[in-house]
Amino acid sequence: MKEEEEIIGKISPQDALRMLEAEGLSISLEQAINVLAILRKIANIAVSKYLER
């Protein structure tokens, strides 16, 4: 799990799971890991595009 947390960053999959459950969305821990990975990729793309200007 340590490797996954390094990829994901500051929000742990467990934290993401708790936040999503608080909003009424029930997902598995594996799905939370995937959601965070996708969000990280989107953030990296957005920053790269912004810096290209």
C-alpha cells in the first residue's frame, strides 16, 4: 500500500473513501485508489497545460 500512497499523494485512499461516503457515495477501497489516481493524472495534465502558456 505504501507504493500506492506515494503515487496518490497527500490524500490517502482511506481518507478519500471517508469523504465520498460522507457525500453518500459508497465505493470500495480499490475504487477509491483508482479515483485518486485519475484525479492526480487530471491535475498533472491541467498544470502542464497551464505551464505551456
